[in-house]
Amino acid sequence: MSRYWNCLLLFPLLAALAGAQQKTSAPHQPARSTAGTNLPSEETVNAFMQAMFGYDSSLSFKVVDIRPASAEGLAEVTVVISGPQGPQPNKFFVTADGQHAVTGEIIPFGARPFEAARKELESRMNGPSRGPKDAPITIVEFSDLQCPHCKEAAPKIDELLSDEKNVRFVLQSFPLPAHDWANKAAAYADCVGRTSNDAFWKFMQATYDAQTDITAANADEKLTAIADGAGVKGADIAACSTKPETTTRVEQSVALGKDLEVNSTPTIFINGRKVGIGGLPYDLLKKLVEFQPK
């Protein structure tokens, strides 16, 4: 894909859209109708993408979402660009006049920029937790049990919780559509967590450890055995994983992540402050936890 990246250097827009990501592919929704709104049509976005990317026959793209952005007056467009390195989700914004595209990320602004996200998390998170419930700092991680980067981040989180005793840590499921057994694992994990909080953390780590051995075909067998090993009855967890209530709880966790602009895993929120933990040095992570704006 080097030819692709070399070409991107000639187009600042494309470079911003498809900046190198060391994270797992982001979730996406089907493109939806924009009739009767000021949003760009899917046809217009397709034409734009063709104009920008059509020079390279090795690339293809798909419009997956067009919606109002969190900032008034902008439309948020999500596309997946596929090439030799696989699909990569990308996002850009379109101005109200339909004449300009803006790249980058919209972030909250103000004296307390993370407060709205903190309150949203506090009211809607439903995952298992570690640490004191009244801790002054709450860290929420959106994770996918099939995601190798989530597995890589787990020891860093464990070290942090060992060093920072007055922190509450909450794990939210965020299975990615590109992963073929992640959603099933999220359902099992939800059932384990509701059965035994202690067993949940054992189940999570054991699933990470077994990632390369689990497939879509053997996921039920493997996850049931892992649940048994974590100290709960695997057969009961397997039955629970297929119940509508479990599906709803996983969907609620994913919806919360999407509403907070989570687009890759692992993503954490430190008292509402969104942080991409993948590749983040431990010392910097520790500083972010210990520093809290007044």
C-alpha cells in the first residue's frame, strides 16, 4: 500500500482522511437517507470519493453513514476505504453550503470540556467494574474481546490500577462488525459479569489469551469452556448469551460508545476525557489519570 500513501502526500485531504491507524477497524452503520435535510446525499458523497480516489484502481470505498455532526451546521460522513491493507474507516465533515469538506476531529470545548461525556457515561454505562465505586476518578474502557490491541492494552490497565488505588475502572463492550466472533464474546462476557464480577475479569483475560485459538466456528465451545474456567457454569452462560435481554445490553453498550464518538478499540475515557490508549506511553497515561482539571 506504499503507492497509496505516497499518493496521499499529494492530497492533504486524503492524508487526513486515511491517516495511519494502528487500531482495529471502526464500527459503522448503513448509509441512511438524507432526504429533506441539509445533509449531502449519498450520491454526492460517492461522486466526491470517486473524484478523490478514482486514480487508484486498487482502492474501493463505501459510504456507511451520513448524519448531523455534533457541531451545529456540519454533516458527518463516514466512509470505509478498502485497499491492499484491508478496510479502513475514515470520517470527514461537510459544511452547510455543501461546498467544503473538513478533516480532523471535532472535540468538546469550554472550561469543563469533558463534563458532558462524564455525565453520559455515569448515567448509561452498564459494564462490570473494579475499584471503589465512590472513587474520584472513573476510567471507562470500550473494548472488543477479539481485538488484539485490547489484549495488548490489558497489562497497561492492570499496572495502572495497581499504581492508582483510588480509581474506578469500568469495562464496556464494543464488538466491531469486522470481527466474526466478537459480538458472541460480548454476550458471554455480559452474562459472566452479571453472574460474578470476579469471574468476569478472569473470563476477559482468558479470552484475550485464547484469541488466536477462537474462531467463529468454535466460539461457543471455547467461550463456554473459558466461562467454566473462570468459575461460573459455562452451560448457563451459553444459554444466557442468546437471550434478548443480553443482546439489548450489548447493543446499549455499543450505542453509548457510538454516541461518544468511539471509533476504534481500545478507547478509554478518564472522567469523560477520551483517550486512545493504543500506543500511549504508560507514563503519559498515568499523568492523564493523576491530572484532573479544576
